Amino acid sequence: MLLAEPLPQRMRAWQIKGTGFDHFGAGGAPDEIPFPDFGEDDVVARVDAVGVCYSDAKLVRAGAGHARLRGRDLAAQPVTPGHEVTLTVVAVGERRRGQVRLGGRYILQPDVYYRGRTLAVGYQLAGALAEYVVLGNEVLDGDEGCYLVPLPDEVGAVEGALIEPWTCVVAAYQIAARTHLRSGGMLRIHGFADQPRLDLAGVRFGAVPDRLGVPLPPAEPDAPPPREVEAGGLDGANRAAVEAWCARLGIPLACRDEPLPRGADDVVIAGTPPGDRWMARLFADLPRHAVVSIHAAGGERRRLACDIGRIHYQGIRVVGRGDGSVAQAYAGAAREGLAPGGRAWFVGGGGPMGQMHVLLALSQPQPPKTVLVTDLSARRLAALGERVAALGLPVPDLLQVGGEGGSLEQKLSGLAADGFDDIVLLAPSAAAAEQAAPWLRAGGYLNVFAGVAEGSMARFPLHLIAGGGVRVAGTTGSPLAVTEQTLARVADGTLHTASVLGALADLDHGGAAVQAVAAGRITGKVVVLPFARGLGFSALDELAAERPEWRRALGGGCRWTAAAEELCRAASGY
């Protein structure tokens, strides 16, 4: 084992040992634990900076009830959260020579896939709200390669720790639409009353990855069709059309009288489903990357229930078409980024992640013409306005919502009487999704960025999806390639990750920082410096007001500078 510095026998880390903040840490302080075991296949890294994510707070609150920790005995196997991190490698195993540089600085892509399994850092794998972290085969020999990404010297530790959340935002506008049926998959067609004539001409086939976070491949000219088709509830004309299509392609077809809500890789719905319960059962049975295509002649009063939790976490997509053309429903809703020169609404966009979305939108070469940000907190909206102005960007329309009667409807009508091209859901609320969705215009895109529990059903106007070509999609995390892309923008100075920094903390106050994020008390991102001494937990404006050296380094306010990074290094002693 190559060592850059002596390693202690014990270290400090914030560990989750049950459900809720009473089981986080040791009585308001970090746990002192034996230094983790490591060997010649491993790398040991010092944690220079770690960002606090709202998902860390959700993990503490849920404990073993969290989807990624189900079945884990946290009392016996505690979890250390923290996945937004800058590291310095302080020990390298003999078998890692040449792969990882001793003394090198790195950021970490936490969405680790190892031998086909997802093993996220800060969840199944030990996270970085600690002094050190040991990285093994899962991170170093992942399915996409090594999940450690070298950090250029010109990028500071705090800036580096904020690359991961920015990467998630960048990735949210690279959600590739699957424009083909899954080759060798299962196709189910469900028919109901008032079903239009289905048209399967021109449908293409192709591969679909087994996991999230990797690009969707295009259709393949010689790809085989689905392995099987099951149809239920079709009228005579549609049944005959499906039978002829399957016979021409040599696909086994099973026809049923009743359209049972059974999931498949591809689901085509002709007509209006009978109700929310049917749709809930359908979504519960869908695999990752499934596509639901809706074809119905529905009025504005009809609603379609969709599980926005599964859309977000499982990569499920909902598309539609009014004329029954399945191929056009898939191909017609393929836009990934915000509509250039269009209208965009960021629902719940005043929080730290929302601020990143808005800043990214405003800095595009062809930004939306109209940008609306709504939030429950006037304080958050004011902070966003200040950050936007400090960067010299046009200040968007900022609107506090909640309890003001019809003022939201009036404001929306004034800004986008014929609807929005893009609505980005940043509030983890099915009710917020339902309120916003009717304001999508034809061909619009509802991007479900907020993570809500699977099983959270939101009811959307049927006519928008089935007749208006609206697309509903979402994403979680980010692939390694987007991490590298985002880092390149930070290194060349076109993306300033610390523009959303709101507060700093030392490790002793790591638990307080997570609780503050959970309560929404900080208007920007929080970064913990595990080796800083005497820093406490302070918002940047408090640091500037109370400590002259920080006031000078921050330019008198909250502007992150190289001098501020140097103060962090000095406080941490490295």
C-alpha cells in the first residue's frame, strides 16, 4: 500500500443507524468509528469537501424504509451519506498503481453500476460525510469504468463538490426519447370505449439498456420486433389491424376480451382507461424504460393518472397522438432540451437545485424567451434574483405561490396565455404537477425532475397527451459521461458551480447542515469541509458580515472567489 500520509486508527463520520435524525450521528456530533478496512485492491481518499443534498435528508428521515436501503439492518450496518464530493487520494493499493494517482484530486460519480447492479455511493456504499472514504472494486472497476474523475488544479474543492448536483441538472436536459419499440420485448395493446383506429405502419424496433444513466441507442434497421404481443379490449377493426401486423412480422399474438392492467416494455392504449386505479396498477407493473403511448379522443375534463414517482426513478415515458399513429407518437416527442425562444416554467424553482436549472436555462445560447419561477418561499425567490443579477443574466419572472387565490392563474395567463413549451417540476408534489400540467401547450414537455415516492399519482388532462403530443418524462442521477462534460465546462470557466453556494460547515456541524437543508432554511447549496476547524455552520452572508477575512475573500458579499477557496484550504490544514 502506497501512503501519502499516515492514516488514523479512528475517524469521524455521520452515520445513519435507524430512522430519523435521532439516529443520525452521536447526540448531535459525528460518530467516532474505527478506520474502515482496506487492502491492495482499494484506494483511500481524504474528503476535502462534501455537498449536502436534499436526498441526504430524505435518507436520514426514511432510514431502512428508503428504497435503496430496504432490508438493511442499520443498527448493525450503519450508512454514511454524502455523494457530492471532492477527494484527495492518500493511499493506493498495489494493484491500483497506474490507475489512480497518489496525492491526486478527484471528484466522484456516485451513480455506480457494478456487474449490472446499482450501488450508489452514500447509499449502498459508504458516503463522504466523513473524514475519509475507502473506495473498492465497485467504484474503481465499474461497468462504465472508474467512477473517479480527475479534478484539474484550477478547480477548487468547494467548486468540485458542487459538480455532481450541477451534473444532474445538465443530464435532465439530455433525456433521450425512445422512438422505437423494444426489440425482443413485450408489447401490450389495451383497448377501451371510443378507441381510434390504430396505425402500426412505420413502427421501428431497437435495443433498450437494462439500466438507467446510459444513452438510449437508436432504432436498428434489422432489429427483430417484439417477441410477443398481447391485446385486450380491441374493437373489430383494431383487432384485425393488429392481427395483420403481427402476422406480417411473425409475432405471436394473444388476444383477450378484457384489457387487464398488465405492464410491458411498450404499452399502447386506445381509448380512455376506466379510471385512476387501472392506471395505478399498470404503472406498478411497468419495467424500467417502458413507454406508454396514449391514443384517445378526450375532452379537457378527462384526466389520465400517471405515476410520476416511477416516471422519475424508473425512466418511464408517456407520449401520445390523436390520430392513432403509434410510430408518430413515439417519434413526435423527441425534444430533449428547453425550447429555444420558448416559454419555460420552473415549478418550485427557488431551492438550490431549482436555482441551478434556472441559471442553466438563462445562460443557454438560445434561452427561453419567457422564464417563470414559482416557489412557496419569497426568501428563496429573492436569493435567486440576486444570484441571477450577479451573473449579469436577465432576471426571470419570480412569483411566490400559496394562499393568494386566483393570482397564479392570472399571472400565468398574462405570461403564457397559450401555454408553456416546458414545465420543469422541481417541487416533490403530485399536486404541484397536476396544477402545472394543464398549462402545457401542444408539443410541450413536462420534465419530472423532483423525486417523489413511487406510487405518487398525478392526474393530467388527457387531451394534452392523447391529442396534443405532450411528453412526460423524468430522470434521476446522471451518467459518467455527463459528469466529464460538466467538469469540462467548469474547467474552462463557462460554468461556475459555486454561484449557488449558500453556506459552509465543518464536520462537527454536518448534522445541523443536513437538518437545515431538510427544513429549507438555506437559500443555496451547503458544503461541509470535514477537516476545517472552528468554521461552525454559517451562511455566506453571515461569514462576510462577521469575519473580515471572509468579507474580503467574498468580495463583500456572496461572490465565490479563489481567495475564498484559499481560506477553506487554510481552515482545513491541507
